[in-house]
Amino acid sequence: MAEINREHKARLFTFLFGEEDHKEWTLSLYNAVNGTNHTDPSNIEFTTIEDAVYMGMKNDVSFLLCQVMNVYEQQSTYNPNMPVRQLMYAAKLYNKYISQRKLNIYGKKVVRLPIPRLVVFYNGTEGEEDQVLRLSDSFAPEGDLEKADIEVRVRMIDINYGKNKELMSVCQPLKEYAWLVGQIRENRQSMEIEQAVDKAIQDMPENFEIREFLIGHRAEVKDLCITEYNEAETMQMVREEGREEGREEGDLRRAIKTASNMLKDGEPIDKIARVLEFPPEMILSWVGKS
């Protein structure tokens, strides 16, 4: 069995749908999202950004298939800023694509690039519906949006268990992943997160495709689930505190204090940046001044 790369694999979603060992699950997800029926998983070329932290964030899953650049992110909290983040990911991925294929973007011939498909798989509890997030929503409201030369559209899909049933029926591994997340949340109401994850894996139906994989990597999968759950819980707590204070200055002071405490606890800077939604260089500047 494959080993989880602990340096990069921060999410269970990434390990399920972004690994060479089970490209068939990735292909199933692609077919469900795009309404296609491709059958050869070997045509998938993973391009996930793993080698370095880029702007404090790591790409969850990206891959090339049939001249389509698929950039997939899983989010357990609603984030309207995904278009700008996906734009950053796409820029780095295109740069890598051009470099690897030695394409000349300074010549007179048009360089052919794969078509971008940007998707966020949302399984939060904030009641958000399927929607298309647009970069233009972030532009200064006093500006003339019609003159903007850049637009980015990100399709956000609700993958909470019981939602998007047609999509789930096409991609069984996604349905099973949604079931697992739902069970952990339900169990969490009456037990600690460690026990909630254990019980969810234990109660998983025997005919689930991902069951054997999860049991085979039980300790690692448990760690991934706990880490992600705690991150979402921390982020929600920070946001709720911010709403209660209602002052930008207070929010910043609280973010600086939270960052300092997380660093003291040994948390990596990329995780802190993801939780607080600030660039890592800004967080490092706070610590340097404190």
C-alpha cells in the first residue's frame, strides 16, 4: 500500500482523489463533475502543487486529462476568495506546464494550453448552496467592472452527504467520502473527535469501495481527519470571535495572538496561513515585531 506523504497530504480528500495508486477514483470524480464517460485512468497526469508552499497555500488536487487542467479544492468552511486562490494555483500550473514542455511564449505562434476547470468541493455546515464564485466579486466596487481584463470562475459544489445525489450516484468514492464526513460530524456530538473518527470508520458498510483503503491506513487517515476537523473548528472560532468584536483592529490583534500561540505549539506556517487566511509572510512579520 502507498504511504501517506505527511509533508504534503494535509487532507483526506487529497489522499483519496490525488494519488497514483487509485486514479480510477479520480477519473470517476472527473466524469461525475463533467458529465463524461472516460474509462482509462492511465490518461490522468497529476500536476498537484506539492514541492513548495505557494503563497501560504497548497493545492489539493490538480491533473491534466484530455487537454483539460483540472484544479480541485476541498473546503470545509465557505471561502468567497477561492477565485483569487485558484488563479494563483492556475498561474503556477501553467508556468510548470510551459516549462516542462519547453513552449515558447515569446514567439509569433500561439501556444496551445489546456483548458482550466476550477472546482471547489464544499462540505461545510454554513448552509451554502452550489454556486459559481467569480474573481470580479472581489474587485473594488467603485471601479468600472466592465473594464476588467481578468475574470475567473470557480464552480462550488456542495458534497455534504445527501446533497447532489445525481453527482454522487456517478462517483461512488465521493459519496462514500461524504458519508464518512457526515458520520464523523454526527458522532462528534456525543464523543471526542478521536472516537468519532474511529467509530465512523468502524461503522462504514463493507461494500464501500474506499473501506479497505481507509482500514489499511487507519492511523494515518484518523490523523488527517482529526487535523482537518480541528482546523475547521479553529477557523470557525476565529470568525465567530471576529463577528462578536466587530472591529478590524481587534480582529488583527486577535489573529496575531492566535498565530503566535499556534507557532509556539509547533504548527507549520502554511497551516497557520490557511486557518487565519493571511499570507505567511505577513504572519512572519507579526511574529518578528512581537
